[in-house]
Amino acid sequence: MSNNDGIILSIVVPAYNEEEVLPEFHKRLTSVLEKVEGACEILYVNDGSSDRTLEVLNDFKDPRVWIIDLSRNFGKEIALSAGLDHARGEAVVVIDADLQDPPELIPKFIEKWQEGYDVVYARRTARDGETFIKKATAKLFYRFIQGVSRVKIPEDTGDYRLLSRRAVEALKQLRETHRFMKGLFAWIGYPQIAVNYRRDPRFAGSTKWNYWHLWNFAIEGITSFTINPLKIASYLGLMTSIGAFTYALFVIYKTLAFGEPVQGYPTLMVVVLFLGGVQLMSLGVIGEYLGRMFNETKHRPLYFVNSFNPSTSHDESD
């Protein structure tokens, strides 16, 4: 395939076990693309789905559809990267298939892109269909990472956005294994602007992001874009040492001045357990960073593609 082939707009859609929602998503997406001037392509990235996602994609009767079938499930961040690697458009829109992010926002993205912005991201003003705990933890995460990271990651945003060709080319140079795409989108810089919208509930199926996955995702984001946890561990260790030394001086003074008729076993146990907990926590933080360094030094490819083909109907229409 050539580098561009006259494609103005590429749509990258990571999909993992989305057989229930894909027909409606594609219907709404193609309805929007009918209003877009110039040639478009839709790249569905099947991220090792175990349901009928790949069969559904192959049944789409649309010559604009291309299917990137990954060799296994690599995770959404890698699937998204695979789509960006293969997109040919002058502008590339990244969108999830669950219809929480409305495709009808794409024309507004294009307007801002034509005004000269390289990254146009969707910012949520409301998150319908999500629990209070999920909303609260998401808000806390964005506020926390804003405070500790040198890269200003926009709050209340997901992956839904438009990227110019030069923004895509910049992202393609970042080949780190542990990928926090929201951070990478912000890291490349270039003119960026937000488009506000109200996020809808999932159209069908169930979310793949339970609280355990979200917790690991948060750790990924924090460790990818700041070393402040290491600094915090160092400061905590320093303050604990100062506190322990001060307490030791107090114990010595108390013993010399008043004696110590009662053995201090409870106090000793509290101090030992506290210091042991601080040490283990600090080692855990160091281990998180060390593990990521270990993975990065392997220089493994981000993904493998099982096949990159047009949909079945695309072949029939040629």
C-alpha cells in the first residue's frame, strides 16, 4: 500500500469482543462519513477477540473497511498503536467501538483540524451510565497525574480524538512497550484543543475495564510519565529515619532520667512493623519501575499482525 493514496481521513477502531455493538457502530459511523469531503478509510483492529468480532467485521459491505487482525490480545493501547501505524489519512480519528463516544462529533474535529490544530480531543462534561465510584476514581486519577507529571495530560479525556498526519508520525516514533496513550498524545505537543461532549452509556455488551484493570492502568500511567513515586519513597524513608532517630533519643533520655521498669515489647513491635512496612512499600515502588525497565530493554516488537486485509465484501466489490 502507498503512503497516502489520496486518503483524507482514517478512522482507527480498536475492537475486543464487540460483536454486539459493531453493526450499530458501523451504521452510525458510515452515516457521519457520508458528510465528509474526500476519501476515507476505516481501520478496525481486532485485538485477539474470542467472540464473533472478526466474522462481523468481515461481513461489512463497505469498500472503505480494512481489518487489522492481531495475532493475539495485546491490549487496547497496543491495538490503538497498530491502527495508527497502518493509517494513511492526512487526519486520523481514534474512537472506541462501544458508542460511548459518539461518531457524530467527528465533523467538529475536522473543523478544528482545518483551523490548524494537530490534536483535537474530546473532553467529557458528563459520564452517563457509569457508577459514582468509577467517576470519582477517574477524577482523582486525572487530578493526581496532573499534579505529579511534568506533562500536562488534559483532564476528563479518553482516547477519542483527531490527530494530524505530523502528530501521527511523531507518535509512530515512540515505540516504548508500556504505553499510556493519553500521556503520549499530550507528550508530543503541537497545537491541541478540546471539544466538549456528553459521554453516553455503552450501547451493548459489557465493559472490559473492571476495577482491577483500571487500577493497573492507573499505575501504568503514573509510572510512564513521572518518577515522583520514587522521590516520595525516598522522602518517606528520610522522614521515617528522622522520626525513628528522634524517638530513639527520647527512649534513651527517658531510660537515663526515669529508668524503664516495664519492658517495651509493644513499642518495639510497633516500630519494627512500621519500619518494615515503609521498606516493603518503597521496594514495591522501585520494583514497578525496575520491571518496566526490564521489559523495555528486551526491545520486543509491540505486536504481530495475523492478517491485514479488506473486509470480505471489499474483495467481492473489486
